[in-house]
Amino acid sequence: MGRQRHGKRVVPSDPVPHRKEEKSAAPHRKEKKKKLDMGKLFINISIGLCIFSLSWFFYALYMRSSLAKRVITLHHSPRVLDDNSTSPAVSPERFWGSYRPQVYFGMKTRSPRSVVTGLMWLRQFSEADVSLRHTCEQGDRLQGYGWLMHDGLSFGVQEIRDGDFILTTEFVKRKGGEHGGDWTWRITAKQHSSAPQPPVISLLFYAAADTQGSLQAHVEDRNRLGSITGSSEELGNFKITFRKPSAGEASSAKYASYNFLKTVTQGLEKLTDIVRNSLNRRFVFSPPSGEKRPYIAVDTYKPPHHHHQQKHADTRKESDFVVHQVTVQTPFQVEVLFESGSFRDRPNQLVGSVMTEELEKRKAAFDLKFERTFGLQAKGFSAAQVKFSKAALSNMLGGMGYFHGQSVVQSAYNEYPLLYPEGALFTAVPSRSFFPRGFLWDEGFHQLLLSKWDAQVTREATAHWLDLMNIEGWIPREQILGDEARSKVPAEFVVQRNENANPPTLFLALQELVEQLPGSNEAAQLHPTMPFLRRLFPRLQTWFEWYNTTQAGPLPNSYRWRGRDKDTNLFLNPKTLTSGLDDYPRASHPSMDERHVDLHCWMALASGIMAQVARLLGEPDAEYDRTHRTLSDNALLDELHWSDHLRAFADFGNHTQAVSLQQEKVYVPPGQPRHQFPVARLVRSVRRAPKLQYVNALGYVSLFPFLLHILTPDSPRLQHILRDLRDPEKLWTPYGLRSLSKADPLYMKRNTEHDAPYWRGPIWININYLAVRALHYYGSTEGPYRETAATLYQELRTNVVSNVYRQYVETGYIWEQYSDSTGRGQGSHPFTGWSALTVLMMAEQY
């Protein structure tokens, strides 16, 4: 019916067309409905995809944010050291110390915001510019400075030779009260030349509060600062007294001029500049006999002109800073006394003859302990050689620093560097002048020596390092904590990246601690090292696993250092700073195909010590033992790293020998001035394309299977290593083993137009120590090469020890490295980090 009414209304006289139209309407509706369904489906799919995409986008953002935070998320296990472990309540004997290795003389406490004390000095009436001494600087060109005796605990004696005078700095600590007790400094100045006019010296003693507590200056006789009183949360009330100078204990007081400065500072790195900018020549030195002369002294602090033009004001909290200057003609002696307010029952003041008596007691105890520990007199060393070795140990102990602050770090998931959580680090430093901060791979070598002297120092230093680990198991390899430390580091080295490792040498120190344990299990369990290992173990596990995964190589059981220089065009051979061997030649063209033999050996050593520690603690050790047996398998080592062609162990990678540095060609159009165009650089020229092969560099890296005792005593590879080691045209010199064979194409070649050869020939003491130790091991273990190794042991040990000692006598310093052609010390100095391992070679303690 409906169709008829509809048809009549449209066309009443023509029923045929109506029927045709009626027949086509139903399919049209079906088609329309189908299109509607498809549209809805498409819309639903689109909405679903959008929701999925947004969900994935936000999930990716969340994951990236989460991953970005991992680099600054600390390890979840309980810290090895409690927060108060360095407090005066828990460790009063170590609370105060010379924990400021970057200054010539200063003391602070092992606390985050310690009141710091220190010494500056300058020579008056000199023709040269003002030579203010404070932080250890190679540019000061001192003839020598360093600790002659330092027990790491209660006293120290240091000698500083500066031009025509010598300063001797001594300190003694005394326990008492609740805040670390008292201490006294004694500074003695003597003329060092036969000049008729003895030098006039100004000593500037200072104290800075570093945001904790306050300082009050107490002035006597118009301009002489008699004392400073202060208070802080950790020190309570205290007093620092500046005694008048004398010519010695029994002598009358000498004439002196006095000045003082009281101001504020916004950071310890500013102290030198504040004093320098407060110096004035308006004062007159007027001894009772002699001419009146204007001298330089602290006056009112005047910030430099550019200080007012800085765009970003320093928002750090200001702290009190007080300086006492005494100016006097040599010879003279000055004492500074720190007294803790909580030390109420002190028998007498630690000054004058009382201090002298205490100092002599500590010196005698030090001498006795040194001989008992190292036995050098019994081995026939001369008094001068023993004195040298005491200075080497003392400089490492006196170079222990306590740092607090934040590292600057970055991961692949961070667009910009981040600040690491605040942390503390008690560590030895490689060099007070050039590297006054913590270096991960150096510290393992440092603790080999220090563990023989005081195992507690090694336990604490190792714990501090492992407590800086993040959740991934990464430890920033260079610790630049706080503004004072950062002020000594070039900007390009400040940021630490979490894919970069450093050799895990702390396992060497742990091996030493384990070997010191008593033989019986019952006695071992009662030893202080056992609870230390228990707390350390969860972090050790994560640390080992981090190396085992992040530094894995392209083949099973192979390893590759991350962090090689990427700008290959500018380097003769891109550096591998993470390996610790910086510019030592690796594959010429960095790639993921590389295999590094030294890292393989470090992991073999680490896995063995992990197994040993796990067994001691009753923890599962099978996996570590299996890893150790696999990595130590000499057949696997041959397969991955032995080159029949080179007859040596070698790295593997994309490599060519045909490289050189060539002057870059810069096109200058005719008639144009040359200075308007870029300066021509030295860039790398590759004359023959690289290919995957063993790297033809014979040197320290080639020796690692031998250095870390991975080779079995009967390995035929030992024969080749001992032969290369003793060849003067390769590694042998009268002064020690050179780092790269004399026959190598890159021997003593510059890496860029600015980078002198570093690990490409010079002699380094840490690797020579490992070589001497390895020769001792193979020379005292049954095998076909025992006799050869024993002979080489005696020769190499004598060569290294004799040269380091000779250079110390001639130059006044132990050095970073030594010339392979002359034996002369070179690089940074003093370098009484791992170069002090000479003491262990003298003592034959490996």
C-alpha cells in the first residue's frame, strides 16, 4: 500500500517507470548502509589508533623519563657506610685531617660543610710580581714540596722549598672532647741560600666557615689578630689562637708586622682571589734595626671591576672568612693552636715544648711501624732510600682528601647534563697539583699500598667509592665534587657519561684485603674486613654485572670499552679514555666489532675475586666461578686475542696502519687576505682503507694476560711475552718498561697537533708494578719459564726503583711518568698516586 500511494503522487499516468524506481531503491539503501558501516568502522579504527598512539606516546614519554632518571637514582641496597661513619662520635681519631690535598697546607673535617683552615704565603720585597702561594700549582715552579712523614691519622711533617727559603709545616692532633679534639700547627721558615739579606716572608693563616657556623675575629694591639672564636653544629664552640713568631722555642720573640682581613665568601674556590684582591702596598715594614720598606698585606677586600657586571649573581650563601697575616724575616717559627670547646680536661696546651715532645713520639712510632710494615732497612736499603720511601707513602696518606658535592652526569636519555645526588668521597688523589680529585681506576692502585699500611683506610675509601654507585651499577669514573674541585677541571672533562667505564682496579684492593684475612675460617669471621665485605657485596654484584653487560663485546665472552673518541678525523688514533690508557693505539676506526684484550683480562680477574668473596660470605659463587674459568681459559684467550702474525696478544677491530696527520688544505681565493679564512688544522689522512684485523700495537695492552696472571705458567705464549718484554728495541729500557714498542708506527707520535704522546712510549709506574709483580709470580711458580722470569724480575725491579729514586733526588719530585730514553721524570708532579707503588717494589710485597 505504501508503495502505491507514493507512486500515485509522483507519476500517475506511467506505472512502468514507477516499478523500475521502486526496484532500484532497496539496493541503494543497502549500499548506503554499507557505506555508513564502513565509515563507522574506519572512524572507530582511527579512534583506536589515535588512542593507541597517544597511549604509546605517553608510555614512551614515561619510559624515557624513567630511564632518564635512572642515571641519577642511587643504588637501592643499604649504603656500606652509615651516614655518621665519619662523625667525631664514631671516628674521632680521623675527624680532623689534612683532607685538602689541593692546597699546600690546610686542614678540615670529614664532614660535608666543614670549617676549613689553611695557609697562604708570599715573599716580600721581591722583584717579581706578587707570588701568592695557596693552591698547589705546577706554575709556581717550587723546587720541591711534599710530606716527609705522615701517618694518615695523627701527625704530619712537610717540607716546601720555594726559591731562597724553606717552609716546614708540621701538625699534631690530640684526642679529647666530643668534636675531634685539638690540633696545633708549627710553621718554620729558614733561608735556603747564602744571600747576605735573609728573605722576609708573610704567612697568611685563614679560617673559612663554608656555610656552617660563624667566626669572630679578636684583634689585639690595633692590628694583630690574636685569635678566632667560632661555633658550628659539628664542632660546637672552638678557638684558634695565633701565637707570636719566635726564632725557636728558647729564643725571644722576633719583630713582626701584623695585618688581618675579615670578610665573607660565597665559595672555597674564591679564597685565593679574595686575598689577592685585598692586597695593598700602603703598609711599612719597620724592624728595630734596618731600613723601613713598604710591604704587601691584606687590607679591605675590593671585588674586581668585572664582578659588578656579572649577569648572574652568585646565589650561594655567604660564609665568614678570616685571615691573619704575620710578616717576619727568616729564620722564624709560628704556631697556630686549635682548641675544641668540649675538651674540658686537657692537661696543657699543645704548644712549644709540649708539641715538640708529642711530635717526636709520633715520628718514632711512625719509623717503627714503617720498618715493621715494609722492612726496607732489613733489605739493605740506605737511610736516604728509606727516607725517600717514607716520603712516597706519606705523600699518598697526606694526599687523602674528603670531598662532598654533586657530579655532573648524562645518559643517552638526557638531553642535557644532570646533577648527581650529593655524595661524599674519602679518597687518595693522583696529584695534588694537577689531579686533586678522585679517579676510579687510580684508586685501586692507591689502595694496594695503603692497605699494607692501614687496612681501615682501604675499607673506608672503597666503601665511599661503592656508595656513589647508581641503580644501574655505574660509578662516575672521575669524581669532581663541589665548586672547589670543579674549579680545577677543564669544562670538557666535567660531565660524566653513564656508558663509560674505567678499569675495575678496586678488585685488586679487595684481593689484598681478602689475602690479609687470618687462615682459619673462625678467626677470619671475626676480622673487621668480614662485616665490611657483607655490606659491600650487594653493590659488588651490581657493579660486576654492569661491566659484564654494558661493556660486552661482539662475540660471546668478549669485551669492548665504550666511550672512544668519535671525531676520528682529528685524531691520529681516536682515544679510549675509559680504558685508563688514553691515547694507547686501538683500532684506527672505532666500531662495534672491537674486542679489547685488557678489558677481557680485567673481567677475568674481577670474576675470580667475586667468586672468592662470595665463598667467604656463604653466598652463591658458582656463576662467578664459571665466568672466571671461562674468561681465564687460555684457549678462549687465544681464539679472541692471539695473533699468530704478530706473535702477541692484541685488540681486534676495524684497523689500518696507513694513517698520518696532514695539514688541512684551505682554499683562499686569489687576492683575498689569508687571515679571513679558517686556520689550517692537522687532520688525519687514511692512505689505505681499514679492515677487520688484529691491531698491530705491541705494548702495555699486549701484556695484560701476563700482567694479571691469566696465562698459565706453562703457556707457550709466555715465551713470546718475556722475549718482547726484554727486547730494547721493543719494551725494555734501563728505567722500566715503555708503554709502546719502539718499533711501533705510532711510537711517540702526537695524536693531534696539540696532544703530545702520553701512553705511546713513556714509562708508567702502575703498569711496571704489575709487570714486576707478574715476573715475581711466574718466577716463583713451577713452569718452563720460571728461571727467565726470575732473572727479569730482579733486573726490572732494580731499574724501576733506581730511576724513580734517582729522579726524586735530582728534581725533588715523584713524577707521573718517566722518559723511556733518558729516565727523566715528566708530566704532572708531585705524582704520588700510583707512582708511590715503588715502595711495594722495594719491599717486594705483591
